[in-house]
Amino acid sequence: MKLSVLLFSAAREIAGCESVELNLPESATIAQAKSVLLQSLPALATRNGILLWAVNHDYASDDHVLQGTDVVACFPPVSGG
């Protein structure tokens, strides 16, 4: 399946783009998406341990199974006040 991943903040700056298209197997997980993303954008590997992932506006763990219609986002931790 083709899945678009939105990039935010430092992830966007490092990648130099707002989103990337990933080619993933059906029923791929966040962990698989991370692996494919880091292969296509190796500069993000320095941030891999801290990047957060969200699917359809909710935080998602590595074992979350993705669907082709999901809205997926990748971003570093954020803080506010």
C-alpha cells in the first residue's frame, strides 16, 4: 500500500519536505513504516529514538497496524506552556 507520512518540526527540517510517500506491505505496522522512512531519509536516523508517531490524530505504538486510508504523522516530542 502507498501511505503518506506527514512530517513536522525538526523531522520536516531534516527531511526538507512536508511529507513522504512510503510503499508498505498491506497491514504494515508503525515499526515497518519507521524502517522504510529511515531507509529513504537516513538523515532522520539521528532522531529515530525520539520521534513520535500518530495515526488519525492519536499517538501510535510500533505494533499499530496501518491502513491505506490512515493519516500518519511523524514528529519530535513537543512541549508547551
